[in-house]
Amino acid sequence: MGDFSSLIQDWYMENKRNLPWRNHQDPYLIWLSEIILQQTQVVQGLSYYEKFSQKYPTVKHLAKADQDEILNLWQGLGYYSRARNLHFAAKQIVTEFDGNFPTTYDNIIKLKGVGEYTAAAISSFAFGLPKAVVDGNVYRVLSRIYQIDTPINSTNGKKEFQALANELIDHQNPDIHNQAIMELGALVCKPNNPNCETCPVHQKCESFANKSFNSFPVKLKKVKVKNRFLNYIVVQNNGNTLLRKREGKGIWQGLYEFPMIESTESVDKVDYFKNLNQDKLILSHRTKHLLTHQKLEVSFWVYQDDYSLNITDFKKIKNDSIRNYPVPQVIARYIEESHFFKR
Ligand code: SF4
């Protein structure tokens, strides 16, 4: 075992957080936790992990579940493709691997939604395979220790950091090594104000010696954020409303929404239905919503009328059953605040 690995492992054994998915080697539960924790803070992910692992204790339970039910349980975590991929991959395990979680890195990475990081995490945590993980924490720790200025979101950067992580991994205890380096990034080598004085590897750290840790890691500039204007028509008639499932490849695929028209700018009138009576259309709420590369202005227009309920490509539902349908977070918030959908 290298000196670096032994230092971080000793530190980890003393300082690790007690997280539920660290107390076993069940590959299914480890996978579940890893997918939930992608783009999600541990504190927020914990309750979702509890809900999912209780409701679907095995991969077979998850494979058999209804997708709407899964998306409903996922509501609030965002990045819904993770939930859809989770469901797809559970079915893949049942059909392609006879219901047994795959045991090799090459098979694990075939699962939908599983990339190099997640495959390495499951391989090492559940099966003790010497596969090095490289996540945001690892990029930060390694770039600072060795003052590597290759952008971490470039193709070269990804290769360089993966190669270095592979060199450093402890082949005897790859699981503890991987957990240790990520935990060091999460608890000590934090993005702002790292606790260098208490860091177990500060004597080896070049950016500590040079006080240059704020310059690492280096990232390429982000892609431009796109502005979009979504107008939802909240049709109301005798305690009913209209919903439709979003299909296609865009955002919120598989979730439900009210009839929607997108405008190129913020508008004070919308024209969705043929013969829509503008006098009956009232702007009820307007809000901003941020996605990774999109800035949304979302407007909810209430329309009280019989006529619109005849629109055939929408589902007519009772207002009080709306919570049975998985919806994007911005719509869920509107539903909670609107008096039409009071519990
Ligand atoms: Fe990070 Fe500071 Fe430790 Fe270097 S010494 S790895 S900058 S916490």
C-alpha cells in the first residue's frame, strides 16, 4: 500500500460519517445510493435512500414497480432521467442477468445510467475490485495535491485524473481507499476554505505548500444558459383539470404537466386553445426556475371553462387526485400553493 493511501485510510477509519449504505456490501443498495447521490447532497439524499430501499428492498421489487410510482417517490430530487434509468436498469438486471446484480466492472457499466464513476464505486464497495473512483471530490483532492491544471471537464483531464487515481489505489483495500479519498474531499479538502491544518496528507500537498489551493481544480467555462418561457394553462371545471405526460427527449420526460405553450419572451397573454376566451384567462402565478443549462420563467394561467375539457390529447383528472401524478418540482410547488388543489 502506498504512503498516500495508508494516510487517507487511517484518517478515514477515525473520521468517516456513518452513512446507511456504508454498513453493507449489497450491490443493489450501493447502486441505489450512488444514483440518488449523483448531483444531490448527502443530507438531501438520505431520506430518498430510506424511502426507496424500504419500498423496493430488492432489484426485483424495483423492476416490477410502476414508473409513475417511482417518479412520484423521486419528486424533489430533480434530474429525473436518473429515476427512469434506475427503473430501466433494474429490468435489465432481471432480463439480462437473471435478477442477480452483475459482479464485474464490464457488466456493471452496461447498466443504463451507470458511468465510469458509478461502475467503479459499485465494483469496489460491493465486490472489492481495484477500480479507482473519480468524482468531484477526487478531482479536487488530486488536483490540489499535485497542482494539476488540466481542466477536469476536458477529455484530457478526465484521462489524466483517472490514470493518476488508478496508480494510487490500494489493491488490497480498494473500497476503503475509494471511500477515504472521497470523504477527504467532502469533509476536509472542501471547495472553499479547506481544512489543510487537519488534513492527513498536507505534508505531501503542493498547493498547501504554495497556498495555491484556490486555483484548483481548473474547469473549462460552462456552456451558455438558455432562457425559456413556459406558460401552463391550469384548466378548471367542476373540480377537474387537464394533464398530459411529457414524451420525447427534452426536460422532464415521463412527468405530467398542464397544457403548455412556450413563448419566446415573457408574455401577458397566451393563446393555447382554439376559441380560447382571453377574458377568462387569469395569470395566477409566475416564477423563475433554474435547471443545469436552462433558466425558465414559468407562468401558470387559470382558465375556468367547459369547452377546453374536450381536448382529447389530455387526461381529464379530478383536482384532488393530482398528487398521484409525478410532476416537475416547479408544478408541484404551484399545486401546493394553489387553492384549487387543496388537500
Ligand atoms: Fe486539500 Fe489542503 Fe489537504 Fe491539500 S492540504 S489536500 S489543499 S485539504
